[in-house]
Amino acid sequence: MEKQAAIIIMEVSMGVSVGVRWLNIEKQRGSDFRAR
């Protein structure tokens, strides 16, 4: 059980970091569109 929980926590934290990176890229893209 503990091993499974650790794997789930690792996957969730990875997904969060990927989502944050994607949001930052989208934010930069949106500001680029607004600048033009």
C-alpha cells in the first residue's frame, strides 16, 4: 500500500509540474498575441 501511495504522489507531482509549465507557456503566448 505504501509503495502504491508513493507512486501516486510522484505521478501527481509530475502532472502538476507539467501543468504549471504548460500554463506558463500559454500565458506567454497570450501576452504575445496581445502585444501584436
